[in-house]
Amino acid sequence: MKKTIFYVLLLIFITAAPFMFPAFRTQLATLWLMIVVSMTWDMTGGQMGYNSLGNIFFYGTGMYVAAIICIGLVHDVGIYNDASRSEIMKFTDTQYFVGAIVGIIGAGIFCAITAVIIGYVTFGLRGPYFAIGTLGVAIAAGELVANWEWVGGGQGIALPVYPGDLDNGKLFFYFLFAVSGVVLFIFLKWLYGTRFGAAVNAIRDDEEKAEAMGIHTLRYKLTMWALAAFFVGIVGGISAFQLIHFEPLETAYQTINLGIFMVVCVLLGGKGTLWGPIVGAILFHVIKEVTWNYLLGWQWVALGALIVVTVVYFQDGLMGWLMHKKPEWFGVRIEKKESVGEAS
Amino acid sequence: MSTIIDVQGVSKSYGGVLANTDISMQVEKGGITGLIGPNGSGKTTLFNSIVGYHPIDEGSIRFEGKEISKLPVQSIARLGLLRTFQQTRIYGAMNGVENMLISMPHRKMRFMDSFGKNSKADYERADMLLDFVGLYEKRFLKSGSLSFGQQKLLEFAMALMNEPTVLLLDEPTAGINPTLINGLIDRLKRANTEFGITLFIIEHNMRVIMNMADKIYCLAHGKMLASGTPGEIQGDQRVVDAYLGAH
Ligand SMILES: Nc1ncnc2c1ncn2[C@@H]1O[C@H](COP(=O)(O)OP(=O)(O)OP(=O)(O)O)[C@@H](O)[C@H]1O
Ligand SMILES: [Mg+2]
């Protein structure tokens, strides 16, 4: 009962937030983006023990796929993205909204399929090799796309602007992100309670043991990553329309910004927990906004310091620290050391 | 009785070390087979070869008549041929019940079944087996905080949860309090008779294995030294020498 009230209040707050703080609509939308990419990063990094540094690949790919679908439904993609084009290519309101929705969903589906294909190769790698392998995929994809004229090359793509009032546009994107985040939360809350969730945790804790017990490890790993990629692709697609113009290396496949931030958020909040990535994303976003506004010129140094401190001293994050201090809050019970038990 | 595991001419080396040389042996369906030998004689290596943990250099391994020597670990486990580890492997961060539920027989599950929650029957079976090995009272404790012997018992219960046809146990009594060993022997025998699981056991403790097995194989220096009934093995001078020589 208490829980239901909590969730209802939370939902009301999520809905009211952009109206309570109208000046911060874009920041709040970005916060949701951070929450979603952090939660999806944790699906493999925290729950399954596979630390990917290449999840940004799905963000960038989601952007491109969504944009290409939206454009391709109405115009010739090659001509639209030609930098020397002089004719104006317009979208009606219906074309914009249908294109956006179909594009965003298509981006999710495309990314899920790509995750299965990439995962088939990279899941043979363990530990740091997996991290570097996936990072390589993201970097290579950025370079390839930057040299592909059909999708605008290094210039990227300029999508049509939200038709109508600018403030309504901000609300529109806030709610697209927020709905993705809420759906993802509900989905994960359910998923982590299933046998699938348990099997994925088994892979994290001891993959060899899981194999020896006959768990379909590769199948579960691919499924988990595909589900994560689906949601990253969705928010990538939303970002494409929100940003209007994006280019391959700095925006879409931004390995050093968002690609690393999502990992830091999860570490800050606590890996392998449902709430950790959310708490971490909020903390990180607030710290980042503050340093960007008040420590101009030093913001990257401050951020770097935060990352170092988190990784070195605070690896289990906020939730991990709480779990350690108050295991009973999380239902963990430890054997009391009476030392009358067996000798080893 | 029919043969369920048939090992023929299996060799395995690690670099220059010949861990197993031309090993042939059979495990009879429904029985308890023992594998003994001094330290480093290649017992664990043979287990690893059977369950597909590493590729073998030569020979053939059949399970229920099917060649399995080229199959990966998971596929062999899903055929119902399961092993426990000498160093004991459980999921230390989880409690006993969670460890049991993870050990559900995936070979009997379709993919979509994994998106369901565990049923009441699954929980009851987990509790029953935890009770069977004597860990019921400790089932909600973080299993990493249990003693080594209790972890060993938990791993045994997890294996039973998986409903294997054959269970390979690597030194199940090592690290178990001597006063509890008789209880464990009794449980191993009941796993064989009541649950119908064929057992293949590596054991250092002679008294334990003589008490349980209907057939015993003895390895020394990676080669098959002798085989026979407990009585025959006990009276075999080569076996006695191998053990005396090793100590
Ligand atoms: N992974 C490995 N790499 C290299 N050598 C190994 C490896 N595993 C085992 N060996 C060697 O192979 C030989 C057989 O080892 P194995 O573990 O099979 O013996 P064991 O009979 O199980 O011994 P114990 O009773 O001590 O468990 C030993 O000489 C050992 O040092
Ligand atoms: Mg051994």
C-alpha cells in the first residue's frame, strides 16, 4: 500500500515537473535520457557482468535509423542529405509526427537486431576485452557513418523542426523521454523478478558455473543486450528529433561524452540494482549542470575528478554502500560467525 | 545394468604434462561408480573431459550411446550429465533458496518459460532439497557466508535441483566435518536410490568410497591402474603401492 502511494506520487511529480519548472524542460528531458541510458547500461554491466563501453553505438544508430525512416517515408534520402541541395524539402505536420513515431520505434527494433549480431561476435570476449571490443564497434561505426554521403557524411543530418509552438515542442520531447523511462522501469522491475533475471545474475556471478548447470548463457546474453539496445535506440531516435541537427562523431557516436557518462552514473548510483542507475543519473546530471555553469573552463577537470573518485573509492555506488551498511533493508542475511560449524 | 557413460582411449595433456593417457572406463546406469587415485593422478582432468570443459586430444566419450566429446559444456549439461566442482562453486552473493531456484533444470524449460516466475512447486522442491541436505534452517542466509562444508552441501542440493540423469561429484566429502560424513554418505546413497540418479564420484576418503560404490576405478600418473569391486580394489597390491608411494 505504502509502495502504491509512493509510485502514484512519483508519477504525478513526473507529469507535473515540466509545468512546475518550465525553464528547465530541456534539462529535465536530458535527465530522462541519462536515466534511460544508465538503466540500460546496467542491464548488461550491472545485472549480467558485461561492461560494455559501446552502448553509445545504439544511441547513434538509433538517431540515424529514426532520421532515415522519417525522411525516407517522404523524400529521397540521398538527395535530402546532399549538402549542395538548393531545393527546399518540406514535411507536413502529419508526415512529421508519423515519421517521428515510426522512426523512433523502427530505431529500437533495428538496434535490437544489431545487438544480436554484434553480440554474437563480442560475447566471446570476457572482462576488459569485451569493454574494448564494444568500444571499438562504436568508434568504427562513427567513422564509417562520417564517410557515408548518403546519410550526410561528416555534416550529419538536419531533421525538420517540431511543427508548432517551441514550448509545446519541449513538452513533447520531455514526455517522449519520460514515457520511455517509465516503461523501461516497469519492464525491468518485472524482468528482474523472473527466472530470466535470475539466470542473468548467475552469468554475472559465475558464468562457468552457469554453463555447467546447463543455462543457455549465450541466448540469455544476446536477449538481454538486445532488450537494452532496443531502449537505447528509442531514446537515440527521440534525441534525433529533439536536437534537430546532429552529426556523427560529436553527437551520435559520442563515445567520450554520453558513452562514458552512462557508466559513471551507474557506478555512482550502484551497479546491479534497480534504483542505483536512476539515483546515479540524477546525481550526475545535477553535478554536471552545476559544474558546467559555475566552473566554466574547469568543468572537465571537475568531472574527471568525480569519475576518478567514484571508480577508486566508491565503486559500489550509493545503493551498494547502503546495502553494505543496511543489508536488512534489502533482505540480505549474513551467517553469524559462531564458529562452531564445520572446519574447512 | 547398461552402460551410460562409455570412455574409450581418452588422452589429455596440458603442455608437456600427460594428465590422462589412454583411459577407458564405463559408468553403469543406476549405480554408484567411484574414481580414486593419489593427488595429481588425473581424476579431475577426466571429469573435465567428460563434461566438455576442455577438448580431449584423443579418444571417444559416449553418453547414452551418443558421442559427446565435441559438445560444449552447456549442451552436455542439458543432456542431463551434471558435475560439481572440487573447489565448490555456488553463487556467493545469493541466499540458499535463490541458489536453488537458479539451478532449475533449464533443459526442461522452453525459452518463454524463463520469462515466468518460479512456481510454488519450484519453491517447495527447493525447500525440500535444502532440507534433504540439512540446510533448511540456513536457507535465507547469504550463501557466501556459509562454511566451506555447508557450501559443498548447497552445491550438492543445487545439482539435485537440476534433476540430472548422471551426477559427477568431485570429492563431495572434502572439507566436511567428520561427524557429518556418515550423514552425507547416507544422502548420496539416497540420491541414488530414491531420486534414481546415477553417481560417479571422485573420492579421497577410502572408507567413504568403499562404503558406497559398486565399482571403483583407480588412476595413477594419468593411467588406469586398476578397476573392480571395492573388495577387489582393497586387496589390489598395485593400488596399495600407488597410495603408499604417494604419501
Ligand atoms: N589447467 C591445468 N594446466 C596445467 N596442468 C594441469 C591443469 N590441470 C591439471 N593439471 C595437471 O594435470 C595433472 C592431473 O591433475 P588433476 O587435477 O586431474 O589431478 P587430480 O587427480 O584431480 O588431483 P587431486 O586429487 O589433487 O584433485 C597434475 O599433474 C596437474 O598438475
Ligand atoms: Mg582433483
